Amino acid sequence: MKQNLEQIRARNALACAGRGAIAGKDDGEVIKKIPPLIMNHGLLAAAAYAMDEKNSGHREAWDGIAAHLADPAVNCLPANCTTCADMINHLTGPEAGSHDLKLCTAEAMAWLSYARRFIRKKS
């Protein structure tokens, strides 16, 4: 049976939470800061913020977003774009248009609604 998009989002959010890769002073709480950044500044600007080394935890969270968008079942990004840097490079390249950016933004926001529930601050 084929899974629906909600199941895929939940599966990928659980996989990201299971890796325990979200670091930084706020641990998994960083995932809650990303949706407002996207809404206020856009997907690319929010992702660029994650590339700064002092924003600990953001890079790992954005790698989770990129991995979800590159999942063949989601197909928003090419399968080889599984990191934040890969995602930025693809979305700013000549092969990606405005529609691709809008699609990635909407799907990232949908995935984040699951990630917020599964990725938690370490006790």
C-alpha cells in the first residue's frame, strides 16, 4: 500500500527525532523557532541563517528538512539534496523556479508541524 503525505511527513519527522541530531543550547527546542523564521523571512533566508556556525542546532534541523524534501515519496528536491547547503544550492540554481520554492516552503512548514511534536529538548 502507498502511504499518504501525512504518513510520510510523520515518518520523516520521527526519523529525524530518532537521530538525536538537534544540538545547541536549546536542543530540540530549536525546531520551534524555524516556522516563524520562514514566515517572516522566507525559506531561503531562514535556511541561510542556519549556515552560520554560531546558530547551533539550526543546521541539524535544516538538514532534517532537506532530507524530508528530498525523500523520493515527497519529491520536492532531487534525491541527492539531503543537506541544508544542498537545498540552498538547488533552490538558488537555474533549474529551480518560483514554483519549486513555494512548493518546498509549503512542504517544509507541513513537515515542521510534525517535527515540533516529535523532536524534543533532552531532559
